[in-house]
Amino acid sequence: MALEIIESCVNCWACEPLCPNQAIHAATPHFLIDADKCSECVGDFAEAQCASICPIEGAIIDELGEALNPPGSLTGIPPERWAAAQAEIAAR
């Protein structure tokens, strides 16, 4: 069981100090999670601390490849509504 930080990470450093297992480390081009150390915060917290603080939707995924902060989860704007708003702005 381990989480993964993907390329949409902007290296903001928000997650690194919160990890109870020191599983997150800076790398190029984005932070990485050491799978051998990551416990997904099970036993320490109700939710993964890295995902709870991450300001980038979709940057942290689980072992199934599903985002812990999926599109729309942080902004409150459903992806369909966001796409329609972008299309309307582009058409102006």
C-alpha cells in the first residue's frame, strides 16, 4: 500500500513536513513517495496527510491510479462546468 505523487506536482513543499513516516522527498521534476515507507497514514490519521494539504487536484494518486483530490474537489467546480466556462470564455 503506497501513494504516488505524479508530474502535476508543483513542488510546493506542503506535503513533505506532514508525512508521519518521512516517506516524501524532493526529486526532479517533482516530489516522490517512497513506497516502502508510505503507510497512507493508516494508523496515524483518518486520511492521508499529503493529500489533505495538497493544493493541486490529481497530483497524488492511490495504488489504483485514482486521484485522492480529483478534479473539482478543491475548487468545488465540477469538471463539466469548468469545461463549459472555459469554452464560453474562449468563444468571446
